[in-house]
Amino acid sequence: MDPKSSDESKHTEAALVLFSGGQDSATCLAWALERFARVETLGFDYGQRHAIELKCRADLLAGMKSLRPDWAVKLGESHTLEIPTLLEISDTALTRDVAIVMGADGLPNTFVPGRNLVFLTFAAALAYRRDISHIIGGMCETDYSGYPDCRDETIKALQAALSLGMDRRFELHTPLMWLDKASTWKLADQLGGAGLVDLIREHSHTCYLGERGARHDWGYGCGECPACALRAKGWGEYAAGRAPV
Ligand code: ZN
């Protein structure tokens, strides 16, 4: 989907954004706030070791409200759903204290099988109860770690399954699907200017290890895990192309 396309018919409707407190979901939230009349957010607690995400979500929400008064009036409830079962069935570096390595299947062991399928199914169930038909997620198959549940084809199939299974027409929006990380920074700039870029840089969290000790140009993180490496590379490319101030 073209992230720059605007659809006037959406401007009276509500949306639910999957919001982890990371760079991608913060950009998706701004994208939704530009398009929908009311925007609610949903985060998941499944025992991942960086509970820091919860604080980042709160800081980002507060920052966006003060950055843009028109966004503040659109921001609705912030939901959190606990899914501890995901912890029981996963054995990965995200949820256990083990090193991040690449598996024989080419996927890092941070992969929780089907995690996005679970997230989007819970999101749709919540959206159903909230009378919301638009769900926004930061899934991306451009600069990604190869997770099959981030693929556009997976999301399209799930949209059909959820709409059939709940007898409600859901639209799953993935504005970052075809963007690399540099373009995601650029999109944040287009949506909210330097204020939003700085907010995301300072308060969003991406590091797999949950580190926020060191402050880099691109924000906080260990600087070495796959998520930090992607974020740093994207920032470098975006910053190099930005007009000097
Ligand atoms: Zn890291």
C-alpha cells in the first residue's frame, strides 16, 4: 500500500494500531492519526524481557499529544493484552536469556512462530468489540529478518480469514510493508516533521536485548543485535540524504 495515499472516506472512521513502542509502530501510529478520526492503540505483554516497551509506549503517546494538538484529540484508549501463553510455547532470545543466533532455516532465534498471526487475531477480536474495522500494523517485508508472518501475502490471507471468521469486514493496513528503514524515518518526517523524528529517536525502542544504556545518533540500544543494526543502517541512510539544517 502506498503510505502517501489518502482516502477521504477513512476520515470519519476509527482505527486500532498495534503499538509496541518501537520505531515502526510509532510511525504507523502517526500514519493512522493523519488518516482516521479516532485512533486506539494495542500493546501485548507476553513476558518479553524488554518490559521497557511499556514505558516507551507511554512516553511516545505523551510526546505525540503535545507535538500535535489535532492528534491529541484523536487518540483514544491505550489497550494492553497479556498473552503469557506465547512465552510457554517459545524458546527464543526475545523471551529467554539466550544469545541471538541464526538458525539453520535462516531465521534468527528471535522468531516466535506465528506471533503476528496471534497479535492480529487478538487485535481483530478487540476491534470487533470496539466497533473498529481498520487495524494497522508495522509488518514489513523490505528490511526484515525473514519472519514469514510479516509477509504481505500472509497479512492479506489473514485479513480474509478474520473477515470471514468474525463476519465483519476488517482492513489490515501495513503502511511500512514496502519501505526500507531509511524510508520509514523519512515517512515519520513527512508525517510529523523533525519533532516526530526526534520523538521517535529518543523514545521508541527497537533493541532485542532491551538495552537503553548507550545513546547513538539513531536512539538507544545495544548497537549490535539485528534490530539495532537495521535501525542504525536506516538512520545513517536517512540522515545522509537529509538537507542540512
Ligand atoms: Zn540491540
